[in-house]
Amino acid sequence: MIEADQVMEIGKMGAGIGAGIGAVGAGLGIGRIGAAANEGIARQPEAAGEIRGNSIILAALIEGVSLFAVVVTLLIALG
């Protein structure tokens, strides 16, 4: 039978894994945005300013979601 302490330890381990997945997902997403922006600028140099601005906004939104995921997992781990 699983005791309450074991359940809490498993929950904390899951929260740590969740924080890691959130950080990796954000890194992959921002990397894909950068790659697509560079490719778009290479294909249409005259649109570089607009592409760059949009990619910065998208990266900020992804970073916000990543921070939210890390905060939720920390609340689970510490709560």
C-alpha cells in the first residue's frame, strides 16, 4: 500500500519533470521561431523589420507560457 509520504514524493518528482518539460518545450518553440524568422528574412529581406518584430512578440508569449508552467509546477511541488 502506498503511504501519504510516498505520494507526496511522487508528486514532487512529477512537478520537477513538468518544469523540465515546460522549459524544454519553450526552448524548442523559440528555436523554431528563430529558424523560421531567419529563413523568412533570407527569402524576403525587405520584410526583415516586420518579421523580426513579430518573432520577438511570439518569443515573449512563449516565454510567458513557459514561466506559467514553471510556476504551476513549483506550486505543486511546494504546496
